[in-house]
Amino acid sequence: MEPKICIFLFYGYIMVMVISEDVHFVPLSRGFINLLEDEKRYNKYATPTQYDGMATNVSMSMYIEGISSFSAQTMDYHLDMYFQQ
């Protein structure tokens, strides 16, 4: 299925959001967690597809909680946002 692309104007900035429906979540098993904690068997610096010769796709979402404290003189503002990978 094609991902949906949403473009909207937010306080003078153009924001682009890609919504994909092909993201699947798998619960972690105890054996998998033990593998990640074993430094001899798991390289935390290697990408997941490093040995496959493929790029690693990372999905991320951004939620803007609020924007406040605008200053017209200094062009400053306060932004609360959350990132989720």
C-alpha cells in the first residue's frame, strides 16, 4: 500500500508527515532481550542490515505538544515536542 503524505502549514512553517500502514510491531521475547544484553554476541554499533548489504529503514513520529512564549523582537518561541521511533 502506498504511504500517505500530509503537508500542512503550521505557524508559517511547512510540515510534511508521511503516514505508512506497513509498520508492524512484534513483542520482545526474553531470549531476544538476553541476546541484546550479551556483549559477546551482539554488536550495538552495527546497523540491523549491515551484513545484508541493504539500507536500514527507520520509522519515526513527531508529536507537537504546544508552542508558546512568542517574541516578535527576537523571533524566539518555546516548543514542546515528542519523538517516537
